[in-house]
Amino acid sequence: DHYYERGAELKSHTAALFSNWTDRFSTEVRVSMLDLDNRQNSRSGVRDLGVFGEAQVETWADVDGDGAFSRAVVYLGTDDSRQANDLDYEALNLKLAANYELGNHLITAGFEQDDLDVYNLFIQHVETENRFDEECNPGNPNGCIDAFREARPDDIYYGNAAPSNDPFQGAAEWAYKINTAYLQDEWVTMGGDLTLVFGIRYDWYSSSDRPAYNQNFVDRQGFDNTETIDGLDLLQPRLGFNWTVTPELSVRGGIGLYSGGNPNVWLSNNFSNDGFRIAQLRERTIERDPPPPENCGEGRDFSLFDIPLAGGGNPLYDVPQCLVDAIAFADPNSGVNALDPTFELPKAWKYNLGMTYDFADGYLVNADLMYTKAEDSAIVINGTMEQTGFAPDGRPVYNDPRFFNSDYILTNVTGPDAESLQFSVNLSKRYENGFDWSLGYAWTDSKDVSPMTSSVAFSNYANISVRDPNNPGLSTSNYNIPHRFSFRLGYSAYWWGDNRTNFTLVGSHNEGRPYSFTFASDDGDGGQFGDPPNIGDWISNRHLLYVPSGIDDPLVQFADSFNTDAFFEFVENNGLSKYAGQIAPRNEFNSDWWTWFDIRVEQEFPAFAEGHKLAGWIVIKNFCNLINDEWCVLRQVSFPRRQGIVDMQISDDGKQYIYEEFIQPSGQGRVTDPSLWEVRVGLTYRF
């Protein structure tokens, strides 16, 4: 169910002093303090038993009776990333700014400093993650459900602070400062028709904290894991203009270099995951030589009902004692998150050009064009993978000798980097009778190398479909919405004295998010594409699908159980046939279009004093879904935007793929929150 409460307690204090020293010179001094206490509390479990660990139960079904089975996973309990998750920070901001008018120029100069103290508690699998996924298939669709009923997980993941098993001892605390100096000249010329803005901004970072030094990591990688952002800096020039060409036409534009916006949790991971502080175990990897008595059981076929459990001894609520003991005796050589010593601040050049034209009959047109070109975008790579050869279609094949304890490096994209081209146009008109409307269209072509979807280094590495895991290449972005149409219809009138009545209807119609087709699993002997040897593909649905040119494709051997008719029909119906004999590119397919409408009605009433108004309002979000619960439903391929459709292995000689099973994908699912209608009613007092 993965239910949890997410919220925050925010305390903010600000003091500011504005001073006008002369008619031309003014200053601002501002000090702000912010204390943010985030919370992500599980709502899975029973009060007397505590938090319920995560269970993943695989299911199979022939949904439409065509012989092609779909695979789905049922999630129960607290998801692995919410079992010990607390990110808090204190921020102190200092701002000093001055403005000086010099003829037609307004000169602005300033300095700002953001001082952040970060507390990050994040350990996955503290309450365990139990996977029931190896005893079911199209021939035994309910096998995993039976295993769950008997409490026989195929894999158990457990993580905690080592050696204490106290998650709070796995928290990391660190601090850093962002310093900014800037200078700007706003020049009004041509009789006020042209405004030019020239500016320059300089950012530099400082920090005295470093992750704990790990010699094992140094021996593996050749550099140490104590690198931070201390000393990184960036100079950012910017230019903008606004030109009133005629009373009807104005033109605007700009160019500039921008940085920032990268979550500090990406850096915080390096302090938490230093290889000593936290240990992560997988039940099949805890055996040691000689085997200790606390091993979970003989082989893998045991029940949680039959082995000792910590705490109250309740399966899934309590951790197997063998795993608790294994953490206590764990070798302090876990995987490390680290910053590349050559890391540069991610940045992007932005160019924009726009215009507004006011027709004499009240029509107003706005059009804007923006191009963004990124440099040094952030990306996470696996530092312990070693390329061992090539797959039949030419993609690289890797091996990870540390499999479950890999090192993940935060570094920069090399080669072609992210870029985005956006065009938008809007037409609007107001009428004297109180009506107004607007129509808009936006087109976007956005590409990136890594979407960096998550807070966790491993998730940022894994939650992307790839041809090459350590070099994904430039492709359509996960966030790209190619086409979006929007409209607004409004009406305002005074039906009752000077009390205004407003009606507003807004809506949007947009193409869905992109997604990819992938191999569902690739757990051949020893693992393929860098997945852990001998223990299967623990990054499922990751590797982009090779589309056979036909039944006789020399690179593919179809198993007798493979449903070739259903597979090639699926290939044809879903636009994959144009990539026959190739690897289907990332994010080349889009989910369905989505339409929604919102309505707002507001009525003013007389209040207690002259000039005061009381307004009552009602907002209906996704109004069309209120009329019919099948309307205005958002359906899309679920995160992380990929569908695995083929189980495969690579032949012993490495020359052919063996397509073992065609899996009918579950398709596009209903996204709950945006698909629901919602009614809000409120009062506003204006004075």
C-alpha cells in the first residue's frame, strides 16, 4: 500500500532594514532564519505491532485471454525509502544590497550568503523489504501469492547503521555556504521605449565538512571519497531587453548563464554512505566463511514462521535475527557514494525571445521562444562496473564484482548534454460585457542524458532506461510534454450593487509523458549488462529492447515457449516495428493525451466597514470527472516510464539473444490524484 504521511514543520524569521540615504541612493539589509523539520511517517502497520516492512508480491494474469500473460507487482507495507527517512535543515540568509540612480541608469550591487546546516537520516530497508517473485510464471501464475501466504520470501533486504542496528546512528550532519555577489545595470533609453539590463553574478561554495575517509574506496577507485563542493565557483553573465517598438508591439529577450537548483540531498548521500556508517544486506549474501549459526536457514527455502525474529517475533513486522546479527558483524566495506574530484557546477545557457501585440479590436497575442543548453549536468554512474564485452546488438556488457555493494559516483555528463527548445503562443480578448477568454498552445522538445529523478544515488542510476548503463546518451527527457493546449473562459459582473460575481473555467489538453520499451529481465548465467553475477537482474526493466527484424533475425533465438505471434503483433501495434533490427530508443513513445477542466465561482458580499468585502468561493478541480468518473482521467506508463516486455538471456557464445518469454505489459495505469475531482469551499475577507 505504501501509505505514509508527508509534511513539515517550518519556522521562519526575517528582519529587514530599508534605507533611503538620498533621492538616488538606497540600501537593503535583510537577515532570514529558517528551520525546516520534514517528516515522512509510515501509516502501514498495526499500533501494537509497529511498522510493517515492505512486501513485493509478483502476480501473473492472462487479462484478455489471448495467451499472453501480463506481470504485475503488488506492494504492501512501508516502502523501503520511508522506513528511516528524515531530512532537516537550518538556513541562515544574509542579504546586503544597494541601488544607485545615475541618469537613465539604475545600478544595483549586492552580496548574499546562504548558510545551510543539514541533518540527513536515510537508510533503506530498516524494516526489511521482502520479495516474492521467483516462484511464479505463466505456468504457475499464483506461485508467488502462495509463497507470500507461507511467508517464504525469495529475497530479504535489510539495512541499518553498523554495528549498532540503531538507524539514528546512521544519520549524517554537515554544512555548507553559498556565497553570491552581483552587479546589474538597468538602462532606460530611447525615450523610455527600450530598457536594457546588463548583469553579472558570481557564486562560490564553501564547506569545512568532509565525508569519512575510506581507504577501501581509494584502493578501488584511485581517488578518495572526501571530495565536496568546497571551492567550486561560477561566473554568470546575463543580458536582457524590453523594447516597445510601437504602441501595439513590444519585443523582449535575453541571454544568460544560470546554475543552482540541484538538491542538496545528492551531496548529503556522500556523507551518509561512506562505506562504514551504514550496511545493506541481501539475505542470500550474508553467509560468511566459516558460516555462523545466525545464518537465516539452509539454502533459501525457509519460512519467516520458522526462523528467529527480533523484537516481538512477528513476520514482516520484525527483522530476522540472522540479519540483525549480520549487521552487527558486518565487514565495514559497504558501497560508497562519492563526488567525482573533477566535478563542476551544473549550469545552463538560456536564450529567449518574445513579443506581445495588442490589436486595435482588443485581441492580444503573446508569443515566446526559449532555448536552453545545459553544461556539466549531474549524473550518477556505477564506479565498480567493468566492461567485459559486447552484446549481440553491439551494446556494452559489464560485470560488477561488488554487485550488491557498488560505488556510485556523482559526476558530470561528458559529450552531448541536455537541451530544450520551447515555443508558446497565447491569444486573448476581453469584452465590455464582462466576458474574457484566452487560448494557448505550447510545443516542447526537451532532451537529457539522465533525468535524475530521485534523492538516492542508486535510484538516480537505476531509474533510467539505457543502452549503456554508464553512458545513457542524449534522448528525449522523461519530463517532456510535446504538445499542450490550454484555454480560459471568464465572466465578471455586478449583479448586486458593487458586489462582484466571478465565473472562471480553465482547462488543458496535453500529450502524455514519454516512456520506453525494455527487456523485462536479463538474468542469464552470471548476469548481463553489469547486473550482479549469479543472483539475477536486480535492476529490472532497465535495458532498452532490441527489436528483432523478424522470426529469422540472426541475433535472436526464440525459445519454444516464446509467443512469437503475440510479440510481433504487439511490436506492430505499438510502433516498435520501425526500429526492427535496432535497439528501440529511450522515451520514443508517449502515453495518452489528457484533458482536464477546473471551475471557480466567487461572490462578494458587503462587509463590516466601507471598502471591506467578504467573498465566498467554490472551486471544483477536474470538473468533468465529477460529471462522469471515466472522463478526464490521467493514464500513463508508471514511474520510471518504462515497460519490460521480454525475458531474455544471452547465449553462451555471446552471439545471440535468447528470447524466453513475451510478457504482455500492464500498459498505462490510472494516476490517482490528478484523475479525481475535488471541491473546495472557502471565505476570503478583503480590506
